[in-house]
Amino acid sequence: MNPLYDSIRAIFWREDGLYLLDQRKLPQQKIEIHLLSASAVADAIRDMVVRGAPAIGITAAYGVVTSAIEHQSLPFSSRKQQIIQDILLLSESRPTAVNLFWALDKMKACLESSGADQHNLLSLLLNQARQIHEDDLKANYRMAEYGAALLQSDAAAVLTHCNAGALATGGYGTALGVIRRAYSDGKIQQVFADETRPWMQGARLTAWEFVEEQIPVTLLCEGAAASLMAQGSVSWVIVGSDRIAANGDVANKIGTYALAILARHHGVKFMVAAPTSTIDMQTASGKDIPIEQRELAEVFNCGHQRVATEGAMAWNPAFDVTPAELVDAIVTEKGVIEKPDFDKMTAHMAL
């Protein structure tokens, strides 16, 4: 795979600050938003301008850099204190994606290691954020190799949910990176993508990525997945993750758990592709993963147009948890964990 792959990116650091591709506008409009403060970055994460666990972590890291720039006129000790406050602000933007906290911990450690070096503080923080971004991209390439190697040459078609592609990462993608590599290797000929209500990430983002790269993609409603599997049309379900617990339980976009159950019933393999920064060994099981509850209007509306009857209630968890026993393989940049459990996860993280 060409290490210079650069067809789709969602996060850019330029001389005048952070730019994000506004994923709320895709695929109709390709608009970049210029962010100049940590509070603006936190809002962008919360409001889904950027989404996907690795991308959220990278964006938050750059958010710390914007804080350092925003408060550079303050006395050095006050400046560092304000950056710490902004790190806390960024950490509160979304609760489930552990990459957010992982990246912010790295940025905080960098800040603390700077000591009294006020002249190099900004360059230290920017270099750390860029390293987080670069490391994620490299991890995606390695994941793609490991994941694609699991697929048989006659896999034919795979199903994915939400968007775990270049838009959700530093570039290339986790689950979609595996699919890209498998398609390049001639192992699959077709991708099926769930629409992914209520934000329609599959319809708007995953389909857009594949169309951009001329990879055949077919959209389906989540409710059609069972019938598709029953026809024998799919050999693997490949998804990403926002947090993986120490026992191998996986939190991902709502609807993933249902796909895992369907896959097991129909003899379809289930793969989770995510960097080790998504694995939270401090969280014992999926029961301990905080699940974000989002605005009810997201369920009531479709494209800002209300479709639900007035007076109805709604329930809108952003994620669900797939038990480890339904996962055939977790793929990270370190390799493959087959039939994950606590012992296998522990050994993998020690590699």
C-alpha cells in the first residue's frame, strides 16, 4: 500500500491554525471550518463537525495547541494553567471515545514536561499533536494489512456500519482501511454499507469515501442486514470502535451489537478494527463504558425536517456494546486478537 496515500483527509494543521472538513455538510458540500480556540474545537467535536474516535483524539490534541496560541500573551504560569483548563474542557466534549482522553493525556504530559521552557512550549505541543496524527495514519496502514490478511480470496462482499474511514481517523481508516486494502488485493468486489441512523454516516460519509475511490458500494437500511446475510451475500462484517474494554467488549455506533448477533446467527465473521489507543485496559468490561445520550431531535428529524409525530418520546444512545464472545477478531496496529478475552487483550497490549 502506498504510504503517501492522501486522497481523503478531514483534519489539517496549517500556519494559521486548525481546519476541519465539516462532516455535517458531506456529501453535498465540502466545506472546511477554521478553528482558533479550544472552546471552538470542543464545540466542533460535540456538534459532529468531526467524528470517529481516532479523529476526535487528533482534533483534541490540536485543540490544545490552539489553546497555547490563544493564551500566548499571558504570563507563562497563567498560560499553562489556562491550557490545563482547556484540556479539561476538551475532555468533556464527548464521553465514550477513549482516544479523546488518551490524546489529551499525551498533550498534558507534554505540557508538564516543558518545565519553564516558555519559548519552546508551542513547538513542543504542536510536534506532539502532529506525532499523534502521524502515528494514527501509520497505525491504519498496519491494521489494513493485518485485517485484509484474515479475509479469504473469495470473500466477495463485506458489510460495514457507520463510518470508520479516512474521515474518522488521521487518514485511510480503520475498518474502511481494511476494506480498502482487501479491495486493492482483489479479495472483495463489493461493499455493503448501512445507512446508520440517525446521523446517516454510512449514507453520507462511507458511501462518499468509496464512490470517491471507485470502490463498489451498496447502501442498505439497517433493517435489511438480516435478509442480506440470509442470502449468503456477505462473508464478514467489519466495523471500527470508540472504546474496547479490557475483556474485549466493544463500544461502537448504535446498531453494531445487532449486526454482531445477526452475523453469529448466519455464520458471518465479525471483525473490529481499531488502534490500541482505543483499547481501555482500565475499563473492565462493556458494562463500565459510558454511553453518550444525544439530543432527541436527532431521532425526531431527518435532515432538519421533522418526521416523527408530535408527542412521541425518543431514546437516542450514540453507541452500543458488543460482547467479546460475538467478536471473531480485533485488529490493531500490533496484530490480530482472535476470540478476544481478558488474557488475550492483556498479552496483546504488552507486545
